[in-house]
Amino acid sequence: MTPMYQIIGWDDNFEGAKSRTYKHKTTCQMPTKHGLGYRRLIGMKDGAAMFGAWCVLIQVLSRHDKPRQGYCTDTGRIDGKAYTPADLELLTGIQARIWKSLLQAATMQDVGWLRIPDGYRTDTTGPLNSDLDLDLDLDLDSCSGGGSGGGSGDFERFWEAYPRKVGKKSALRSWQRANDRPDTETIISEISLQRNSQEWTKDGGAYIPHPATWINRGGWDDHVTPIDAHGRGRGF
């Protein structure tokens, strides 16, 4: 199923005081600062094409009625139909493979331009409180984990250390499936480093990935940027 994405910082970066009052926009604004997210994206394969698609995505979402919140759906609302790469190809003429690459890259912590909103999973377009999630009522105390050091006690230690506490059931399932994860002490140590990084402290923690996402991609191997002497974070 197609995940639903939201642009991080839409209101701050892509709206102005006047544009917020417009029901329909015929122009859009974009930041001129090129931060680490831009540099990382542009250095990837097809980076220039992905950045071009990003600019077009801002235009597409700017056409929605107010209030615009950066949801990548046909209505611009959280309950709209999520755009797929094929949808975006039809809308813009840019190849679906570029859209697919962009959606994946922009959600990475190193870029941090897109997120899957709280309450949504990557394997369904519906909210977590839908009937699709009724079979996930797991007994956290009785579950045993996979990987090294893998009982529920280890997962609870991870959960206690991880700063973004959303989707606990999904995180537990990811924990159980992560057979190649390091020992729990190493994971907790990496969380401590990352929670004091530029990536995780920017905008009050808006760039901290969901715990299940972090586990699924092996977030303990992520390279993060320590906060500088002035506590500055990454730019756009």
C-alpha cells in the first residue's frame, strides 16, 4: 500500500503571511538557503532530477485550497488519497522512477524533507485506529525479541531511551524482526548520540524518525552531525 507523506515545515518554508490568506494560490515560495539536506540529496544518483521533482511537488501542493499543510494527497488533506509515483508522473510528466527515488530519499534522516505523519504506517494508507490494526494488540510483556539480546525487557529499554514515543506496537514488531541488530547497550548508546545531534534537535525534534522506521533501516548505523558551539541545526 502507498504511504502518505507530509512535507516537514510547510508553513514556515512554503507559505507567507499573505499567502496563508489565499484560498487558491497561483504562485509559491521556496527558501533560498541550501543546507545539508539539499547537499545530501543533490549528491545522490539522479540528485538534480530529484530536486527538480521536489520543486514541482511544492508547486503541485501549493495549488490546494487553504489551509495548506503539505500533505501529499489529492486534496491536500490528511484524509485525502495519497499520491503515488504513478499519480505524480501523470500530474507532472516527470518519470515515476524519479518520484519514487525522491520520496524515499527525502524521508531519510540525512535529508529530512518528508515524513509519514504520526498515526500512519508504511504498510497501509489508513490511520492506526482503523480496523486494519486490530490484530496488533500484542502483549508486550510476553513477547520475545529477535536479534541479539532480544527479550521484551530489551525492547522496553530501547523504548525508554528513544525520544519519540509513537507506534509502540509497530516498533515492537520491527524490533522482533531485526535479527541483525547489535546488542541493546550499543543501540542505547547510539540513541544517546543521535538525540543530541543537529538532525534530531532541529525544530523541536521534528526530524526524529518514528521508532519503527529507525529500527527498520538500522538507524544505529546512521551518521549524524553533533550540535555546534552555538546549538545550530541544519538548514533546508
